Amino acid sequence: MTVPHSQPRRPRACVLVLTAAAFAVFTACGGAGALAVEEEANAGGVEQLAITTTQLPAAFWNQAYTFALRAEGGHRDYVWTLEPTARLPAGLTFDPTGTLRGTPRTTGSFILRVRLTDRQDPAVSVTGAFPLVVAVGIDDLRAEPGTQRGSVVLRFTAPPASDSPVSAYEVRASIRHIATEADLAHAAVVAQSHTPGAPGSLERITLTGLEPGQTLQFAIRPVQAGAPGAFAFAVASRVALGSGTPRPANATTISTPGTLSTPGTYYLDRDI
């Protein structure tokens, strides 16, 4: 019996081709009279230029404001410019880095219209328009003990005239430090029925029903047509003990606690 001699398998030859223009990969392998070709493409080039900012945060009268617009794609050496139809409040400027900054001196609604240009050759540009609202605020809030027991008086200048008049004030108080809006999570709303005065007038709100002798931090903001303005924060104020404290019939009136060595009932006639 004759056993046929097996033929050795011929090695397959493969060619790998990289094309830089489209970054395509071609693999060609030949064998047994067949040619297999595979292609894997990954289109290169520059991403489309786009402004990714969708809205501007609210600004508040007489309070510092900074916000930078964001973009993607194109060649990243961007230049931002204002469109001729842009309308900004007095006190705010827009620079070539896409940053809106300053301190608004007027209130109302405005439109920021911008153009973004990259450094491609030729250059590519896109435009965007963003509403900007400048709400009223308070920048001179003061707090001090009132004349009645359990009271504190808030004093401030009413916000300037704007598109919508101030309809009320929201007051918050806390035994903890409050200096930012994030701190307001632990601040309670203090009920009060103050009627707002004319723009620019001196306002005085007396808060009552507070715990006498306690030290509180206060914050206040104006409300316009159902929309709140910016919070203003005051230094802490001690709640008045006040002359309204009931005086026991058998108490001895004193003006300073001093060192009391004789047992008895005493009435302190002023805050300490």
C-alpha cells in the first residue's frame, strides 16, 4: 500500500497598509487561491466647533459676577467677541476669553449675543444668544437688638427701581454661621409682615417672638413678582432681653449682675 506524501502547507503572506490621510487599516492575506481584505476606518480631522454653554446663571444688582462661556471642537485657540446686537447691563464686560465679569449697576433682562471664532485656516465661527437676568439685592444689611423682649431690628436700603417692584422680603435666621446660600439649609424663615417701601428708601423690619438672649445670624432677600432676589447676609445680632421682661413683685431691681452674694430674687433692667 502506498501512502501519498502530504504536501507541506504554504505560509500565508499578509500585507499591512496604514494610510495616514484617513487612518484606514487594510489587511491582505493570500493563500489557497483566495485573497481576504479587511478595512477598519476611523475618520480623522477636526471636531465641529460648538458653544456648549446652554444658559447663564442669574446676576444680582451691585454684587460681583463672573461666568465663563464654554465651547468644544475646532482649534482650541478660541476668540470670543460680542455681536453688534448684544445688550449688557452697565457694570458688566465681556472679554476675548469668553468671560462675563463685573458688578451689575442696573437691573432687568438682557441678551448676551456672542460669536466664537477658532484659529483654523480658514477660520470657523459660530454664534450664540443667552438671556441674562439681573435681579435686585441688598448690600447694606445691619442687625441689632430691638427694644422689645425677644426682638431684633433689621435695617437696610430698599433696592433700586427695576422692571418688577419688590412685593415682600424673605428673612432667614440661624444660630449657626450663614455667609452663603449653601448655609441657608439650616436657617429658618422668620415670619414678618413688613410692607416694602419705595426704591432707595431706608427700610426697618422688627422681628419679634425670638428667644431672648440668643445670638442669631440673619439673611434677607427681596421678592419680585414671585421670584426671589439675592440674599444679603448680616453679622450676628443678639436677641433683646428688653424691658418687657415681667418683673416679679418681690424682685430687687439691679442694672448689673455684679457679684450677688445675698440670696433673693433680682430683676436685671437692661441687656448685658
